[in-house]
Amino acid sequence: MREEIIVSGRMNPNIDPHLHIWHWQIPLYLFLGGLAAGLLFFAAYFIIQGKEDKYPAATKLATLVVPFLLILGLFALFLDLKHKLYFWRLYTTIRLESPMGWGAWTLMIITPISMIWAALNVRTFFPNWKWPFKFLDDLESFFLKYKKVLAWVTIFYALILGVYTGILFSAFNARPLWNTSILGPLFLVSGMSTAAALIILLSRSKEERFMFAKIDLVLIGIELFLITHMFMGFLASTQVQIEAARLFLGGPYTAVFWVFVVGLGLVVPAILEFFEIIKIKIPAVIPAILVLIGGLLLRFIIANAGQFSRWLY
Amino acid sequence: MRYAMAIDTKKCVGCSDCVVACQTENNVPIGYCRDWVTEITDGTYPQLELEIRSERCNHCENSPCVRCCPTGASHYSDGGIVTVTHNKCIGCGACITSCPYDARYSHPDGYVDKCTFCIHRTQKGLQPACVSTCPTKCMYFGDLDDPKSEVSLVLKKRKWKTLIPEAGTDPHVYYLI
């Protein structure tokens, strides 16, 4: 049998025996970013539709949560940097070729937008809220006047943020598992699905929970379709991508991916949500929590396995 | 000007002198290396072939690390040498992840580090430390744009390969086979 044995003298920390430069910070940040993108998308979409009163958790309560998610995500991203004192260099450069670069700029735009939404909705939950300065009142009335325009801008940037969480990975040709353009849409849809799940958790209205269970069911369907296509694409591609797919088809990530991400994170919640839609009583919390954990795990597994996959030469 | 290196796999004995020379010249932190020796045994027993390669950053013409750097810290210097400006690097790790050769590492001081083709020496007209120290004289370094340079001549005369050309990086470290 022909064999090839490669012995390398290199043993750089975090690089060998296999790359492990991105730890928990990046996948956590991608999860929070995707979740925030989904929440902003739904909020803006239903505001444009004029259904604010029908879906209060999605259009009001959720917007108060988003800035915290984004700030937490940015903090995780900051923790990931190893030359922390120079982080400001991100914002003295514009490099459109670099996904990390335009992702940082997208966050710079969408974080203030999310704060505007939170500010516009703060009186719903704190009726006695007063702004300390007059110009803040003026700003509030300005944004209230152009609420729909703001909603359209929010939808645009939310979609960019959601896709970006996947493109950050897929732009690396050096990691065969990540090097698929399906990762962008997959992470976008997964982010929106986790957002729908969080809205179900936040909502007190039966009608709203029902609506978002339906939305989530469709999103889970799309996700399963994209995952299937991702593996079909890998298996029809070059040797390195076939080997990347094998990490999940018999390799070390098989059980954790198919049981926890696909099984408990997608299929089981889809079945439970389907039961809910055909009016079989299921506590809405269960599928929602499963979807959230599944989304988090998906990013951790893709981040880890991607660094494990490589070119052999 | 386009700097390149050619390494003769038929002459290399894998002594790792290039590795030590680099670590000394560039004050590489202990436990890290900018160049390394790889030994590949290939074939069916007893018909085995051994190839020994001294590897390093390939100073690619289409560098994924330069492309994905968000701050422009990774850039092309004179002669197409890919270098990292330390006080522009935020240590995000994107370039480390983007390199199909895994030639980069995170320096304990925080910035990303790698082979520089000893740019501080080449600017003075000297050879990189690894090349000048090689006891079997298996490395050639020079300007690809100059048809009379040592590296251009040896690449004309000998058969050669680059590492993972299918990654589309257009590497500028050549291996004579």
C-alpha cells in the first residue's frame, strides 16, 4: 500500500499539531452577532409592516436586548485580539477586501442603530423615562418621524451583519471546511432562527409565539436544506474538501454535529413547533431553548472543525 | 524587483541549520520557528522515497494574509516580501487562519510574526540568514526579474515545484526536484 508520511519540525504554539488560534471568543461573537442581526431584522420588518401592536416582543422588547448582545459580542471580539492596545487601528483603515475589516465597520454602524431602537422603545417599559438633555428629546422625535426609513436601513445592515458572520469564515481558502459560500447564507438563516426562538421566549402573546413558531419552522427547513447542500458540495469537490466533509461523516465531529446541532438543535424543535402549529400543546420554551443552544453549538463546531481541516502537502 | 528563493531538495540533508540561523538572527522567541524542516516519506515499502524540505513563508504574489488583514499591517514590502508592521497589527489572527502553509504565528508580545526573507539583511545586499548559513549550499536567493540572478538561472536549469499551487497563492519559494 502506498503511504505518505510527513514529519515536520515545526511546533509553533496554537499552530501545530493543528491550528487552534481562534478559541471560544470568535464563535460566541458570531452567535451573538447573528442573533442580534435576526432580532433587528424582525423588528424592522414588522415595523415596516405596521404590526407593532400585534408583535410587541419582536418590535419593542427585543430591541432593548440587542445593544447588550452586540456589546457583549464586541467585547468577546476584543478579548480575542492578542495585540489589544492597537484595536483602534481597525477604525483608521478601510479595507474592503478584508471581511474582518468591513465586519468591524458594519458593527460600528449597526451598534448605534440598535441603540436608537432601544431608545425609541424605552418608554414602553419605563413610562417615567426622561432624557437628561434636550437634544436627546429632539433626536428622539427626529428618529420617530423617520422611523420607517430607519427600519429599512436596519434591515439592510442586519442582513449584512448576518451574512458577515458566515463570510468571516468562508473567505479563508486555507481552511477547506470554511471555504464554501454556503456558510454566509447558513449563518444568516441560523441567526434569524435563533432570533425567532428568543422572541418566542420573550413573548407573552400567544398569537406572536404562534407566528414566530411558524417563521422558525420555515427557517429550520432552509437551514437543513443548506446543510445538506454544503455536504453535497464538499463531497463533489476536491480531495481537501472531501476530507473536510469526512470530519462530519464518520470523523471526530460526527456525533456532536448530527446529534446536538442537527438532531436536538434543528429536527426536534422543528417537530415540536409543528405540533404547536397543529395545536398539540407543547411548552413553547422547549423548542426555543433547543434552537438557541443548537445555534451556539453550530458556530463552535464549525469554528473548531474548520481550524482542524487543512491542505496536506 | 521580485525576490524569490529556490531550495534544492536533492541537496538538503535536513540538518536544521537554517532553522537555528533564523532563530538567532531574528531573535525568534523560544519554542517558535519561522522556518522548519519537513521530511516526506512516500511510496510502497521497500520502494520508498524521501524528500527533505526547508519550509518558510512563501512570500506569495497573491497573499491571502495580505488580503484579509483588516488594518493593512500585513503588506508587500520592497521586492514583494510580505511583512507585518508590528504597531499596526491588532492580533486578530485572520492572517494566521488564512495561510494555507501555516507559516505565521502569534508572537508572545501579541503581534503576528513570520519569515521576512531577512529584509533587514537583503536591503543591505546580504543573503537571508538561512541561505548564508546552509552547509550544503542548497538554497538560492535573488531577484526573479533579473534573468542573470542565481535564482533565475537555477530555476531555468532545473525542474521545480511550489507548495500547494492549487491554493492560488502564487508562492515565491521554489523547490528543486
